[in-house]
Amino acid sequence: MAEGIMRAKLEQAGLSAVVDSAGTADYHRGEAPDHRAVKCMKQHGIDISGLRARQFSRDDFEKFDFIFTMDESNHRNVMVQAETDEERKKVKMFLELLYPDQKQSVPDPWFGDMDGFFEVAEMLMKASDKFATQFKE
């Protein structure tokens, strides 16, 4: 959901950027988003049905200026792969956009019902709006 939301928010702000998402584990590689995430995003006018899961790689440090992690586990997994201070500086937890210097995880709605997907979508939208505003400045 974060990838689709971030793309939409940057586009709305008139910004052009490459946005991609990846997990740190490989067990969902190639899979489409959860049908509940697709439904939630569709109700927000964002189509994520064509996205496919991929695994984070060391190459991502070269490809991207910003690397956002959704939770502490993924944050640790990405930071372990960072080899330089420059790479480590690129990595932030996504909700740090809203709560600087706090290590708050985005809740995983997978284990709950549709309400959880809508709640997470709202968090992601607020953080993406904040990023788009900061990026534009």
C-alpha cells in the first residue's frame, strides 16, 4: 500500500520520482498484494493490483535516495546490509516522517480485518503527504 500511496501523493504534488517497495524476506517474492489491500486502495482511487513483491537488495542503496522501513524488524534487516554511513543515513522508519526520532512501526493489517487496512492506509497517507511536502521544498 505504501508504494501506491507514495506514488499518488508525489504525483498529486507535481513531483516525479521512482518509488518501489521491497520486503526483507523472500517468501512473498513475485506475489500480488493482499486482496484486502487492493480493495482498500481501490476505494482511495489507487490501483496497486499490478504490483509484485520483491526482496530488498544491496543494489537498492545505489538506486534510491530514501529507504523507508515499515517496522523495527525490517529496519534492522536493512541496516545490517548498509555498509557506509551514507547508506545508513538513507534509511528511516516510515513513520519518522510524522514522528521524527521515534521508532514507530506501521502496524501490519494482515492479521486483522478490513478496518486495519483502512487505518494503516490513513497513516501511510499522512506520512506520504509529509514526505511530498518536504521533498517539494
